[in-house]
Amino acid sequence: MPIYSYQVVNDDGSLGETIDLIHGMDEPSLTEHPETGQKIQRVFTAPHIAGWGNSRVAKEMTSDDNLDRLGFTKYVRNGKGHYEKRTGQGPDSLHTD
């Protein structure tokens, strides 16, 4: 089941602590803290989606070995206007003059 963030609404209308609660997607949003009975409101946040979008997978996808296996050429900047080949076909370096 997903984890939802809620924020306590104090009696004066100010916002209190943020809590994380687990409940089903098909259940309505909670309006009261399940333990204290205080008023709460749902806090909308961006979801975390594991997959190719994380940094570990991105590094694997753009690794020299993977790019070479897929037929790409990778150049890395080595100074102003100078690029050195790390993997693939083509000249060993590129210069912009």
C-alpha cells in the first residue's frame, strides 16, 4: 500500500507536524489523525519512481562499456575546445580552433 503524507492542522489554523500514513489508494483521504484525533490535511508531493531515472541506472546506461557495446562514440571534454575519445569509433581527439 502507498505511503501518504499528512500535516496536522492546529486549532488556530497553523500547520503542525508532518506525518506519513499508509492506506489504500481506493480509500478517501484522512481528515483526522488516527491516534490523536487532531485535524489533518493531505500534503501532495512528487512520487519517487524507481527505475532508469535514478542515478545508479543512469551511470550504467552511459558507461563507456555500455555505449561501446551499443555502437556509440563518447568524447569527454579535456580543456577548452578539446575533447578526448573514451570509447567507440572515430578520431582519438577533437579540437575546435
